[in-house]
Amino acid sequence: MNIFEKYINKKVNQTLKDKFKNISKPLSQDLNVLKKIKPETLDRISKDIGDWRDAVENAEDIVNPNRDELIKMYRDFVDDYQVFSTMQTRINKSISGSFRIMNEKGDIDEEETKKFLDPKGFPLPWFRAFMTIKMLSKFYGYEIAQLGDIIDNKFEWVKKIPEENLIPYYHDVILDSNMAYIHGSTNVINIDEEPQATWLIGMGSETDLGLINKCAPYIIYKSVFGSWSEHADRFGMPLRVGKTDLRDNLRRQNLIDMFEAMTGSTYLIQDSDDQVEFIEQKGGNDPHNIYGELISKCDQAISKIILSQTGTTDEKAFAGSADVHKGILNDVIVADKLDISTEVNMSLIPRMKKIGIIGANKKIYGQWDFSEQLDISNHVDNIQKLSMSGYLIPNDEVTKKTGYEVDASIIPVTNDKMASVMDKVTNMYKKELNG
């Protein structure tokens, strides 16, 4: 090969590199499974334990799996205040923090990091959505993420396939969830087969029905809220009693209509000779013991299932035990973050290489920064304690930890003015010695 040919090849290769440097392409209709799925309005009907067990059996059926009824229940279950708040706590903590894209030398790859994070270090919307879907797989058991359009080497969006359309055991998606599931039919798409395999990522367990399923009995037991409300309506407000010896049905009805118009509590129309007696069971006059304790126990059980502890959600937690519970929650969050990074490295980055967003031969991986993260108040306390002990804290280190520009001539002032003067003298001599 002569010099001219080498020059031409070099120019061609450079042209190709420039062409694919910032790729942008919309997702084709054939690869967008979300567009092929027939939307379904899920019914919201109150269910009991028996209905839930039947739905679980249908979802776990290997031959003819059907998750439709169970997912309908899940839609109601996640509206429970305890389930919703604990889910949000775990998801938000698990997808927050410092995530970085590293090169094969273990250094931060700034170029590739920009495809995942914004200039301030926060996850781009598509990447935050991807991590959220990964976390939702812990609650629903299995999720499928649809990778979307690409603009300037970044995904414009990532969305999850509706849970009611998933057949996790076979990695299938049902386009019309109202139709019977038949593996290999035109109503089914397998996410492991190309070309859609590059654009679909299955996450979670194919056999586990998720944490929401484990919370289900306690959510259903909390239906006693309705009974408590009825109890309050019947016995919490004074009973209005109307006595009359009228035999005229019209005038008697007028009295009834008057009580009906007075909203708020129950009423009774009785003859002057009638007697009415309310008989309560022993200990049954305190509705909190009947309903409140059951609801509280169910809430605690839900917190233990989702957060592995109750101390961070129980307002009565003591300081010592609260620290233990906080440590347990941190362990859960660390485990979640490791699962997210594994999904990024094993599933997401390989697909980004296949699509062309990342160079095929580029060796990169994602990881979290698990170094201890203290808030500003903790840093200020530590700096103050060290300064009071006579140690010098460099100006730039204080600024780095707190974000505040500080004057080196200012030192902490204690209640003991003599001690404050001695600290100042000590610091002054240290400056001279270090100078």
C-alpha cells in the first residue's frame, strides 16, 4: 500500500468516525413494542384474601400463566399509604448518589459519563428512568425496559412495558392481555429474539412475584379502615333519638325526613313506649384497640418487608434503636445500588455498544461512589471539634467539605475565653513552625 492509499484510507476512517461520533436515530415502529401493545383499562375492585390467592396461583401457573388479575390488585395495593411511602423511600434512596462511568484503568471516563449524567452529575432523565424500572422489578418481580429514540448519543427516553402484558417465565410480552397466552403466537413477542432483543431489557426474577405480593395480606387486612369508619359513624357521634306516639304516617315521615336532612350521625325514631339498648362486648368500647392496633401492626409488617426495618418510619423510634434501623436501611440501599450497577454493566452497556452509542471495543463500566457522604452540618461539627483540639484545618479543605469560603483568621470561640486565647496562641505557633 503506497502513501497515497494510506492517506485515502485514513481520511475514510476519520469520516466514518465523525459520522458516528454523535449518532441520532428514532426508534423504528417495528422495534417499539410499546406501540404494538393494546392498551387496557384495569378494573379497580376490592378483593379479599381468597381472590388474592387465586390470582397468585394463576400468575404462577407454568403451563398457562396469567398475571392480569394480580396486577389489577397491585394497582390498588400501591395506593396504600404505607406501601406507597416505603416504596418511594427505597426507590429514591437507591437511585440517588454519585454514579460514574469508569475506564479500564479505573479512572472516570468523562466522555462516556456525559451519556449517562448531566454536567452537574445528576442522572439524565432516561438513565433515571432505567434505574427506576430496575427498582420496580423488586416490587413487581419482573420488568421489561424499552430503550427509545437516540439523540446525540443519548437515549431520549426509556419506558417500561406494562406489567399485565408480561409473561416473565418465558420472557414474553403479550400484545393483547385479554387474549389467551400461547407461546409463539402472533400475539406474543419474545424479548430474547432479535431484532427486539437489542432494544428490550428484562430485569428481575422470572418466578418471584415481588415485594408487593408479600405485602398483600397486610394490605387486605387493613380493610378494617372501613369498619373503623362505620364504628365512628355509629358510636362516635351522639345518637339522635326522636320519640313520638303519632300514628299518622305522613307526620311520622316528616319527622324522619327532618332527621335525614340533619347529616352527621345516626338517628332513631321510636314510640314513646319502645326501649332501645346497645350491648357492647367487654373491652370493645375502645375502637383503637379493635382497629387501630391491627392497622399499626400491618403498617409495621409492610415496613419490614420493604425496608427491612421500622425505625425510619416509626415516629416513636428511640435514638439508639433508630440508628440501628438506619444502618439496616443503608445496607438494603447499598445492595440495591449494586444490583443497579450490575444491570448497567451486564445489560445496558452491551446494548449501547451494539447500537453504536458506545464504541464496541471500549472497555468501560459503571459504579457507585460509596465513600462516606456527610452533610454540611456534620462536616462543620467535625471541623469545629478538630479546631478546638488545636488542629489546623487548611482553608481549601474547609471550602471543599462545606462549600463556604472561609477566613483563616477566624477561629471557633468557646464559652471559656481563656481556652479560646490558648487555642489561638497554639494555632499561631503551629503556623510559624509549619511555615
